[in-house]
Amino acid sequence: MEQGISTFAPAMIATWSLVAVSLLALGTLAYSAIRRRTRQVDLKREMEAFQAPDVEAFRNLVDPAEEDYLRDQLPPARFRSLKRQRTWAALVYTREVGRAARALTMVGHAQKRSADPAIQATGVQYADDALRLRLGAVQASFCLAAEFVLPGLRTRTVLALIDRYRQSAETLLQPGRSAGMEMPGSKGA
Amino acid sequence: MNSHWVLLFFVWILPHLLLGVLAVFLWRRGLYREVPCFFVYVCYEIAEFCLLFALRLIPSVTNQQYRYAYYATLAFSVVLRFGVIEEVFRDLLREAHVVQVAMRRSLRIVQGTLLIAGILFAVYAPGDNSVSFVTGVSVVNRGLAMAQSGFLLFLIFLCSFLGLSWRRLVFGIALGLGVIASVDLGIFAVRAALSSSAWVPYLDLIRTVTYLTCVSTWIAYVAAPEHAAAPLTTISNEELKVWNKEFQRLLRP
């Protein structure tokens, strides 16, 4: 009898765990379907998200020259502590850049569905640039996380991300690009 | 024949009639060219139903023979579902061609991990220890449903994370398939654990009602037109100037 109970319990725990996983999956699917139906790409908000990161402050946090200076001036323990704080702040900036890139991807994908070929072409460009930026942000986050754990480590991925962010901004500012920002119903840019 | 069996027959026949409607929609709109594997899956499900329904009506066919036929057709259906998932994945890759290699690699890793987890779960997870055919099939299906459900959820998560947009049709297919796989996971887990057959009709009812819901969802997504224009909020000239000014500030601080 006791043996029966001891084998029955793990079996039922595993079964009901799978049932719970199944219900959770159903909930996630329902949520994504509802969100997809109700969500609209708010261009203004997405643009605000792209404006948010302060690039210069971000660059300063991961500047190798600045880091060398701090390393020379501070005792090792103090340097490690400060490096961790700076890395954490850089991680927050990276997350913001990632969010901004995601916002731009959504704008780009929405534009790709436009009937106007010019807006479509702009959308393709935005979406591609933003997607590269988003992946760069993911990669940079991993590198920064490694630097946070091992403060002596130095990677150049974050600087590359900042440069890519600048390039994306430059692409958006090219003459004629802003024409693509005109959305159906707007009065003209 | 009691009311439960009438209900079961109704929810068994109706989704397949709706699948016929779906197949016609896919054919007439030329969508079978965009999602050929899904079209084959729909046609296969209809043919499978015709075969099983005929077997059910033939008096000389025993319950065991019917069961073997059911599980044999189910096995091919599960394989086709993997094909449909692959089709959904390929469609998403088309949207994200700049990150194709990275996405393909990460998704292959997830797919492999989920399949291994499903197989390990099938082999080592506790459950009914009898080596009956039905339990064995339930255990295998549980693992496969876990892999399919997990893979589709990962795709949804990845698209949300990267900000990728799904085409309406492809999202509908993924949604329906995800619901079927998730419900299958729960049902086959219960079936593999419980040796009593008293629950089977109720579990079958849940499965067929889910299937009916999913087929209706597919029809809704196939019948509705793809958005022609982008659903973007209008931006004024002034706002555009502010936007450009902010970029100038970023570039020339």
C-alpha cells in the first residue's frame, strides 16, 4: 500500500505539472492573440522610444580610455566596484537601445505593409537596420554581463553597438528618408 | 446511443466539415501555394476522418482494429504538423532575412533540445507502468506535443522579442496548431498516467471541442483579408521636426 502511494505520488505530480504547463501555454497563446488584435503601432511613441537613449553618456560608460584612467588611479578593489557600477549602468543603456531598436523594427514592419512603394522601401530598410541593432544589443548585453562578473574583462562589442546605433540614426536622417515617415492620413512632412 | 455519444459524433463530424470549407478557401484564394504543407495537412485530416468514420460504421471492424488505424493515422498527422511548423518558421525567416543564420541556428538548438526533452520525458517520466499499446502511444504523443507546443511558444516569444511581425495567415496557423499541441500535451499526459478508461470519452470530448475551436480560428484567419495598409498612427509635421531635431542632437552633441 505504502509502495503504491510512493509510486503514485510522483506520477501524479508529473502528470499535473504537464497539465499546468499545457494550461500556461494556452494562456500565453490566448494573450498573444488578444495583444495582436488590440495592438496598434503608435509611431509617435515608438519614435520617442528611439530618442530615449543618451548616446554620449552611454559611450562614456564603456570608453576604454576612461576605463584605463580609472584603473590607474584607483586601488583594485575600488576599481572593480566602480567598474561593476558602470557596467550595470551600461547594461541599462543597452536595454534601452534594444527597446528602441525593437520599436523601430515594428515601425519598419508596419511600413512594409503600406500600399505606397516608397514607404514600403523605407520600411524594409528600417526593419533590417533595427533588427541588426536589436541583435547587437543582445550580444552586447551578454558581453556586459560577463564584464559585470569579471570586471577585468574588456570587450569592444558595446562600442560597436553604439556605432551601429549612430549609423541607424544617420540612415534615418538621409535626405528623402523623412518622406517615408509620412503615414497615411498625415498632411505631409 | 446516449446524448454523450451524439454530442461526441457531432463534434467529431463538424470540425472536418469545417476543414472542408477551409480547404476550399485555401484553394480558391490561391493560399495553398503560400502554405503548401498546411494545405496538405488539412486535406490529410479530411481523408483521415473519412477513413476512420467509415471504419467506425463497418460492423466487422473491431475496436482494436479501429484503435490501430486511429494511432497509425495520428502518427502521420503529427509528422505533418512538424512540417507545418517548419513552414511557419520559414515564413518568419522571410520577414527577418538579415538575421536568418542566427535565427536558424538558435531555433534548431531549441527544436533539438525540445525533442530530446520530449524523448527523455517519454522514457523516464513516471506514469502507468503497463506496456499497453495505448499507454505507449500516449507517452510518445505527450513528448511530441511537448516539443511542438514548446517550439511554437518559442517562435511567438522570439518574434515578440525581436519585434518581428507575423503575417495574419501564418499567425492564425501557428495559433491553432499551438492550441492543439498544448491541449494534446495535457490530454496525453493524463492518458499516460491513468490506467482507467472511464476518463477517455471526456478527454476525447475536450480534444474534439479544441479541434473544432482551432479549425474555426483557422477559417477566421484565412477568410479575413491581410491588412493592406499599415495600421500606423498619423504623425504631424511638427512631431516629425522634433524627431529629426532629436536625431541631429544625437549625431552632433
